[in-house]
Amino acid sequence: MKCAIHNDVETGLACGKCGTPICPKCLVETPVGARCRKCANVRRLPTYSITPLQYLRAVAAGLLVAIAIGIGWAWLRSAVDILGWSLTLGLILGSVVAYGIAEIVSRAVNQKRGRPLQVIACTCFVLCYVVSWVGISGETVTFFLHFDLIDILIVVLGVIIAAARLR
């Protein structure tokens, strides 16, 4: 017997539902046995199935929240600068903000997940951090001149947390 998809492969397997000959490359394991792809009805999980309109909603929600939180973060950072901006406070605040942005992006698309939403949330977090710095200095050109190891740690941790929330 030859596989229905791969005509050059000899096989002794057949779909448990329709009886079509299938090779080990073509078979799909299901709870009721081996099936061909057509009978197994392989489709994407609804949690990861996102429409273009939902992507647009996720981007809009992420941008709005990122800008609003970035402005608030700039205000908080300028208030804390009087006392001294500490690494611990920056990491905690960055983690909370990253998780919050990822949560808002997820809720905007009905709790969906996936790599594109991870990219949206991570980008929005980075934008939020940039807005918080620009809000303090008021200059976008010198932003990267003031970027130091603490800022890199905050951004990296925030991106990791935002991506993990939408995994």
C-alpha cells in the first residue's frame, strides 16, 4: 500500500476513520488513534487565533496605556530623583508596568495570546520607558546619552515579563 500524500512511500498504516493509507510523516495522533490530516481536523487553538481587527485593538490599547503610564512614570521618576532613583525601585516599577501593559493588551483582544501580541506588548513597554525618560529631560536627542546599565536592566526585565505574560 502506498501513502495517499507521498506516493513513493510504502506503508501499512491507514486512517482509523476513512481508511486512507498514510505514512508515519502524514499521520496525526488523536485520542482515538491515528488519523489522516483531513479526518483529524487539525486547526489552530482559538486562544492563538487573532483577527486583524483584534491586532488593531491590541496596538491601540497598548499605545494609549504605554503613553499614559510613561507620563505618570516620568512624574514619579522626577519626584523620586529628589530622594535618589534606586535600582530596586526601578526594577519593581518596571516589572509592574510591563505586566500591566501585557495584561491590557491581552484584555483588549479577549485574553488571547501569541507571539505577535508579545511583540506588541514588548514594544509598548519600551515606548513607555522612552516616554518616561523624555518626560523628564524633554529632549529626545540626548535620551540615549543618559541610558546606563540600570536602564538596560529595567528594559530587559520588563520585556521578559511582558513576553512571558502573553506566552
